[in-house]
Amino acid sequence: MIKTEGHEMSTDQYPPGGALGYLQLPTTDLAASIAFYDAVFGWRGEEEHGSFEGPGLIGQWTTDLSPAVDGGPVLWLVVDDLFPTLQRVTDFGGAVRSRPQLDQGERWLCEVDDPSGNRLGLVVRAGTARSQTMLMVRDVEASSRWYQQLLGVTSDHGGAEYERLLAGGELVLQLHHEGTDHHHGPIGDPGRERGNGVLVWFGAVSDFDGVVERAARLGAPVVKEPHRNPPEGEGNGPGHREIWLRDPDGYTVVVASPDGEAWEA
């Protein structure tokens, strides 16, 4: 057995060459560090030896080293979601250094401080729009092209009567011709205002800035210019950006960046 303070590791579980085998983290408050890393990353710590366990990782907090505030290596740790993680960072004594940045369209990167001031990086996989709304439209094919160009979604059906639009292989929007009843009868009254009181909402859209640019090229009527929700200086829930548009049939379409993307540091 290989022993470290508070840990035992069998030789058949020993990490391969080049892998991170053991991690020491400076702390100025052991209890605060245990609570923070448990809440934000799910690590399990204990106070007797100051040791912890995370996914594929063991280590120990130490008061013998000074926190790495602006120097030294930076640990970049994977988390599942952006806004809830940033909220837990601040709730458990840490701080968010700056707004998250989209990296190559694949992941969100954000730097934070733990309660002792150690600089950490968060890595969150970038998501795409998710919705399964069905809209009654005058021209299915024209509406399909509009949404494909705006959001980068793809056709999964095609035709003049009905369309399915996919993002990342998942259904996000259905389009139905106003004069086609199929087996279920009409889905609305073509003579009435479209979508009064309804917002067609696409959330967690990582390519928000690209959507704004494409909306301008499409000449989409803008109901509300790009803005932060809530406004600057009014807190961090949900901490994203939105743009409100009119689609070719007059529906109000809202595109929002991921919650926490516009975090106010």
C-alpha cells in the first residue's frame, strides 16, 4: 500500500506516469476550504488530516504554503453548469474574477478564487438551444430557412406542410403550415395575431454574439436590443444576455446566452 496522510492507495489503483497523483492546496481556513470544495466541486474533505478526495484525485489542504493569488499554476476544474456553480462559489466564500469566456465554441472558461485566495479555473461544456415548441406559420420552408440561418439549427423533415428543426441532434422547434390540419385539425386561427403573450425562448445559446450578427443580416425586426438580464448593477440572477426579435410570422423570439455568462464580478 502507498500511504499519505489520511489516504491509502493500493498499487493497482496508482495513477499512470504523467498523471496527477497527489495535490496540495494552500488554505487559510480549513473548514471554509472543505465547505467550498464540497459545494462547488463535490470533493469530500475531512478535518483530522485536512485531506480530500475528488474524481480521480486525492490531496490535502495545508497551512504551510501561501495561497497562489496571482502566480503559480492554475487548476482548471470541470463543472456541469455555469450559473449555479458561480453562485455556489460566492455563497461559500469564493469570488468570481471575471465574466466567463467562450473558448472555440466548445467550452466556457471562468476564473474564480477559493476562500483562501487560490486562483482556480472553471471549465463548462458549451450547450445549445433547447425547445420543442410548435409554431403555426404561413410558409414552412421560409420559416425553416430563417431559423436555420439565425440559430444554426438543421432540418430533420422538410417540406411545405411540416418541419422539424434540430440542434445537436435534438428536436428544438416544429413548424406547421396554417392551412394543413393533418389528423388533428387546425392548430390555430390564421386570422388572429400570432403568439400574443407567448415568447419563443431559446436559452443557453453559447453563440449569442453570432446570433445578434445573423439577426442583423436577416433584417429581423428587433423588439428589444441586446441587453443584460438583470441590468448592470442589479445583481447576478440570471446573469445572461438577451435579444428579442420578430420572426417572419410575427412571433416574438427571445435568444438568451447561458445563465451566468454575463456575471457581474
